[in-house]
Amino acid sequence: MTAENLATRFELERPRLQAVATRILGSRSDADDAVQESWLRLQRANVGEIANLGAWLTVVVSRIALDHVRTRVQRREIPIDAPAVYALPSSEPSAEATVIVDESVYEALAHALDQLSPLELAAFILHDLFRVPFDEISTMLDRSPDASRKLASRARGKITASDVRPPAPAPSQRAIIDAFLEAARGGDMDRLVSLLAPNVTLRADEATIELGAQPEMAGVDAVANRFSGWAQAAFPVWIDGAPGAAWIHRGDVRVAFDFVIRDGLIEQIWLRSNPDFFATTEIETEPAPTRRNAGA
């Protein structure tokens, strides 16, 4: 196939590829990039080994779009031209088609689709997401309608087995610290205990020890009892862009509460008031925009 013929064939496929990429990404501009990348990959491919160009391009552009989705999720980005709710076919969408519009399950769905063969992926996307009849899919995949139906069914079964559902949202570090301060002020022991890891430790630097703090204590009961009814003058702050708390007196930070949080539980609290710490640390009651999500 000549380069000119290949370009012509690709342009015939472009509207459908654009629709596939837009459906997955929810953004026409991002879809344009995905389609263009599929063209570059086609130019590098051995075209003579591609039995069905339409199916091959559908698989390629789908995988490119899903790679973009992974990046978007990691960076917590939403495309500026994405609609509030990504459009779906006018007919009743399948469960799999509905789940693809939920940003929180993009990563899981991408992983599930990676488990499908190219033909399974093409059959699933064309039928379950776009309601293309199996008669048309069979022509694109060079398979019988029954075989195409089985490919889609097999893909659907694999995705269902992957249990692609929105995960329960994990509380941010900011939310955990805010809940801790609220429980401490109110003397809510049950709430305090629920927020602390079994091996939690409370430590103080030398300057804070001079203010009357104990050097160290460990264990849920000891730390919870120490804070119960306390922290009345402690307020949420950002310590070098990470969520924390501080005792603020007459507008000055006297003691910084530096938290270590893992798996949603507070593992360590450092009480810091050493002048060297304050000299080398930026403490803000309101973070800069670039830092606002640092502890989320």
C-alpha cells in the first residue's frame, strides 16, 4: 500500500477514531492528539501484517486514549473543553459504558481493558460503548456476527471479573488533621482513638520540652489522653506545603504540629518550636494555589 493510499484510508477512519477517543477522554482536543498519535503509529507499523485496518486503528486509538486517562488521573487534571457530564449514546448505556465516564474508575477500567485481546477490546468498545450492530462489527473485524458477539461477551465478562467500581474516597490528610483537632478540642476519645495508628508516637523537640512538653509518649491511649480536651488554641496550617497544625499566640506560631499519616491514620506527631525549625520552614495558614493539594 502506498503512502498516499494509506493516508486516504486513514482519513476515512478518522471520524470513527475521533468518536472513540472523544468518548473515552471527554475532550475533543485530547481526542485530536490521540488520533494523530495513532496515525504516527500506523506509519511506523508493518501495514502488510494488518489484516483489518479499521479494527487495528480502533484498538490503537483506544489504548492511546486510556494512556492519556492514566496521566490525567495521576495529575488530577480535567480537560478544559470536557462537558460537565460526558455524552453517552442516546440509547440506554450498558454498565460498562456508564462506568467509563467516572473519573475515579478510569485507572481501574484501563487496567481491565489491558487484559483484553485486541479483537475483544475492539468488539467491546464498538458494541457496548457505541452500540454498533454486530453485523457491522463482524465486517470490521473480519469475523462472523456470532463470533463478534462472543468476543464482546468475553470482554464484558473479563471486565466484570475485574470489579471495576468507584473506590471509596479516602479522606485527605487535611481532613484527617482537621478531624483530629476537632476531636481533641471536644474531648471525643472515641474519635481520637479512631484517627490514631496503633503504634502512634508523640515527640517534642528540645525547645518544646522547655515549654513543658514530655519528650516522647507512645500508644493510642497515651496520645489520645494527652490531646483529649487540649489543642484549644491549635489551628490548621500548611507546613512547607503539607497539612499540619500550630499553636498560634497573638498571631505568632509558637508550636508547630508536624504529622506523619499513613493509610489514613496518624502515625506520628512532632511538636516543634525550635527557632532553627521556624527559620527554615514556611508555615502558612492559607496555602499557595500550587500547594493546596499537596496533602490531598
